[in-house]
Amino acid sequence: MSQTIKPRSSEELRQAVEWALGEGVTLDVRGEGSKLGLGKQMRCDQVLDLSGISGIVDYAPEELVVTLRAGTPMREVEALLAQRNQMLAFEPPDLGPLLGQAPGQGTLVGAVMGNLAGSRRLSAGAARDHLLGFSGVNGRGEAFKSGGRVMKNVTGYDLSKVLAGSWGTLAVLDEVSVKVLPAPDQTATLMLLGLDDAAGVRAMCAAMGSPHEVSGAAHLPGRTALRLEGVAPSVEARLKGLRELMADAGAKMEELGTLESRTFWCEVRDVAPLKAAPDAVVWKISCPPTEGPAILTRIKTERPEARAFYDWSGGLIWLALPPSDDADHRIVRGALGATGGHATLIRAPEAVRVAVPVFQPQSAALIALAARVKESFDPKALFNPGRMG
């Protein structure tokens, strides 16, 4: 069983990495461990537990920025922001329950390292777009910093874009600063009932292309949801215009108020519609929105039992398939064709994740580029070795 190293400060973290480098020890980097089941199974010598480096460093509500340590739980950050009616606009999902963990776990840094975002990604961007600055330690044992506490246009490498989505394989962060935004006073959701997948995607794309500032567009079987947020008069006016725009969609319309809307979109964000089958294999497919229905049709031709729903106006498909030895990865990725999309295996037993590519296979050029980036940050492969295959 792996032993655990639990630093309590940035300096102890640097010393731990320096020691691991000198001893040739690999590190399983984790905060609260809510996403351990995502990615390839790792075989590490030691666990590097960041939960001891926790707490809010600085919160400036008037400047819309919060700075916190790496092990700070997401629930603490969200509770702090709620006191000032502010939010993390990229809606980081809670994937813990989907992966067999308790709800409400996970850290903000973990969400950033996975570049995770909910339905508002369409209008607010991904996690990496809200990362203002950070400090950490690379695989050479060197402490480094990037960015700051304000948005700036600078020359040089944008390390936020490099580290976000690296799943802890390049560096260990000890502190981050992220942008926050005011929470909306009111939320309304226009629900279109009875549309099939193709019609639902057309409706979502029309809504996103309209001037009504739709902040979320999702399609579940028989329901197409369009979200509006802001101050009450604006939401009411935009809702009226959106209803008029959707009048020819051929669907019955219903409206959800603020509380119902927040509950619904939290469920979409956290992939709750696919949690009913705990043994199902779960895929996350990113694709051009208009290609989604055709991709899902090709998958269902081979696997009629497939269940799915769409987010990001059709650009994201959450897919559940019956258990299998290979997660049907050839069927799923084969259905993408030449769309330029990619599929990530989010949930599957360990034996399956060992046997098949979890992340979308890359071209030779991207593999070479990723290798050079890895060499720059972590040449001895200390951090989360093998997680990304």
C-alpha cells in the first residue's frame, strides 16, 4: 500500500517534490480524491495529499477575484462566494457521485486541472478561462509562478492553458487565483417538450444564435431546456422574445422559475440523468453541435440500449452504455467519423480503463508536442504517471 505525504505549506510541498525527485519516487497527486476513478489506473509509490494546504488566502469581492490554496474544498469556496452573491461562472461539476464518491467533495484546483465546466461554458468559457494566476512546483523540484490576480494581456506562454486539463501530470499547484462573477438575481428556463434529438439541437442552436443571451442549452429525451439569467426585467423580456422565436418549433412550452431552474441545471451539470444505472459505462463526447444527433444515431445502431443527453447546445453528449469488456470504445470513437470530435471514457471498471484508451487517441504530431511539454515540466514522470495513458 502506498504511503502518504501530506505537506502543510508551500515550502513543505517543494521539499516533498525535491525528495521524490532525488529518490525516484512517483507521486499520486490528489486533493479530496473525488475523481480518482477518472483516467487510467496509476501505480504510484506515494500519495501526495494536498488537503493540508488549504484555506482562502484573499477574497476581494469588489475586484471579482478569490485566491485560495490547492486543498481548499469546492464547497468552502462556493459557500464563501454565496455570502456576497457571487459565483464561479464556469459551473464546475460535482462528478463525485457519478464516480462512486460522496457528493460535495472535490477541490477547485481539481476542477481546474481537469478543465471541467458545466452548462454555462457556452457563455462564460471553461475553467482555464477563469484562472488568473497560480503558483506551484514542477517535476524538477522548482517553485514557479504564473499570472496574477487580474486579467492582463501579456507576451510569453499562457501556462494556464497548458496546465488546465493536464490532470495533475505536469506540476503540483499550491495556490490559485480565479475570476468570480455576480450571481444572477433571477433564472428562468424555457422548456420545449416533445422534440426529437435533431429538432432539439436545431432549437438550441437557434436560441444560442439569437440576441436573447441564453446561458445554457441542454436536450434530454423529450425535453429541450433553454436558460436565461440576469435581473428580473431583463429575464422577463428575453423570455418573451425566446418564446416568440421558438413558436415554430412545434413543441409545447413550459417555464421553470428560479428555484426549479437552479435544481434542474445542477442535475445537468453533475450528469445526474445518467446516475440511475450505477454499472453503466459513461462517455463524454465533444463534437460540433449539429453533428451530435448523427453521432448518437450511429452509436444506437450498434447499441440500441444506449442512453444519452446533450449539453452545450449539442456540443457535448453524455452517453451511458451497458457494461462491456472494452466499453465499446471502437463503436463510440468510430461514430465520430471525421467530425473532429473526441470521446473521453469517464466511468468504467478499472480493468476496462487499463485495456482501452480513456482519452481520445492523439495524432503523431500532438503526441510529439505533448511529450515535449511533459519533458519541460516533469521529465522524470513524477506526477500521476500513466493517468492520461
